[in-house]
Amino acid sequence: HLSAGDVRPKVVICRHLGPAMPSLLERNDIDIVLWPEDRTCERAWLLENVKGAAGVLVLLGDRVNEELLEAAGPKLRVVSTMSVGYEHIDLPLMAKHNIRVGYTPDVLTEAVADISVMLALMAGRNDGVAYSIVKNGGWSSFAWSPFTFCGPQLSATASSPTRTVGFLGFGRIAQATLARLVPFGITHCIYTGSPNSRPDTTRDAALQAKHNLKVLERVDADRLARESDVLFVLTPGGQETYHLVDAAFLKKMKKMSVLVNTSRGSVVDSDALATALREKWIWGAGLDVVEGEPAISTDHPLVKEPQCVMVPHIGSATFQTRLDMATRAIDNLIGGLFGGEMPAEVGK
Ligand code: DGY
């Protein structure tokens, strides 16, 4: 005996998904409740509207926790997030209630790898300061001069042939970033993996051969900090990785090194990084993510640091990628809703 709600399950969509939306709106087998504004969905609205929902499509800012589950009630069977990260979702709780969780890996790998390289270049080459000088009409005070605005070079040169890139976390995005750096003459790569993962020697041998690397080595955090010329933070957020980059880590880094974070702000201790930049423990930082975002004001210690280049979590923000993410999030939702296959299900 099916109730009307089971025949036409209710789904809550926490943001209009632009050009991906028609594929959802045209369906007549679901009852859609859509947050009507183009800003983070208000919690009170979500808690009220999620009542009786079988599915919910969320973004990074929407916490999926006990409170949400209680508000939704027992029909909830799928949560789909339009993101590769899922620290905003309480996974053990979802497992306990048999709620399937969809996410959007793979489709954003290339876009985030692109911006990781962009930030490495910008931070190394003083782009924060140089760009604002031009924007503020100050170029005339800075005629070309031999060593003004110099910074460390990302690419290898005949006089400096060995540049070591380091990756804190060596998943899909890190490997795509490495591939982009090979044409820059990079031949040395080191990385740290999650303590729970075993070294993947077969994969590494294949990557080393493919990119013709002299070194590709899994190392401990100490060596990663000490040996990297450019260090990319590309590990998921959450308890396990909280402040892995802290004052002790930053103190070990090379004075001319650059730190890039395009994964989660929580991995890097912001105050320690601001100190590291101010006291010149490292050369510069390029950040797409910062702890506490989006509440980052001009008073934030990292915003005030001239050697810090910061963009507001736009790593995956290309038209192509965001459309792919939205489409995948919808497909995950529909798959989970009707008990079918989800293109990317957490834990599967
Ligand atoms: C994600 O998907 O988790 C990114 O941080 C945003 O694209």
C-alpha cells in the first residue's frame, strides 16, 4: 500500500542548479521543493522543508547531521552533494540510517588541478602585490628593474634544474596537478599518503615511467615539509587532517618555498601560516580555501599578508565543470531515490 509521497517522492534542492535544472524540473515522478534564492540555503528553511523528503541535494555549506535527519523523518533515503568533499555530511549517521550518499568526484579533477598550478605561479611570482599595484595606478613607480618583484621560479632552469614538488595527499587532483607540472621540467615529486593507505608501488612505478620522473617517493610529513619547493595541500578535510600544516610543519619548510591549498581550509592552521609568511619562514602561499570561510574579512591575518594570494573557493568554478558536477549530483539523487545506480556513491 503506497502513499502519495511514496509514488511521487519529495526532494529538496538547496540551490538552483542553472542549466542542469531543466532535467530535474521536467520530471513528473518527483515532487521538487527548491530553495528560491541564489545564496546558501537558510537552515530554518531547510529544516522546515525537508520534512517528509526522500531525497535532498545539498552544497558544501549545508550540514547533513542529526538535526537535519530528525527534521526530515524516516523517509529520507538519499543525500546528494554537489561537491567532491563530504565533511559536511555525517557519514556514520547516514550508514546507521541506511541513507545513500552521492558526491561528485572525477568531474572536477582537471579544473582544480588547473587552479592549483595557477596559485603556485601567482604565489611564487608575487602576484598579490604586483596586481594590486597595477590596479591602484602604481605601475609608474615601478619601472622595470633587475630584481624588483622577483620570486622563486616554478619551472626548472639550466642553472636550477631540480625543483621538488610535494603533495600532502596524492589522489586524483594531486596526480593531475603533477601531470601539468611535468612540462615545467619537474623531475622530483614527493608525497604523503593517508596513514590508513598502503603505498601503491604499481601505480607509482607507472606514474614515474609515464612522466619520466627521477624521483617519485612516498615520504613522511617531515621530509615533505623539508624537501618541497612547492607544496600542494590536496587531502580531504575532517578530523584526521585537521591542522596537519601547523607552525611546526611550516618551520621546517624551505625559506623560498610556496604552499598551495586547494582542498580544505581546515588542513592549514591560518594563524601559523600568517606568522610563517610574516616572519619569512616560507616565500608565499596561494589559497583557494581558508579555515572559517566564507566569513573572511579584510581583518583576517592571511588577507593582510602581502605574500598570500587568495581566491574565494573557486577551484572547480568553470562552466564545464560546474555543469558536470550539477548533472552528476542530480543523477546521484535520482539513482538513490528510485533504488537504482548512483554514478558516484560514497563508499562504493
Ligand atoms: C568540492 O567539490 O568539494 C570543492 O571543494 C568545491 O568544488
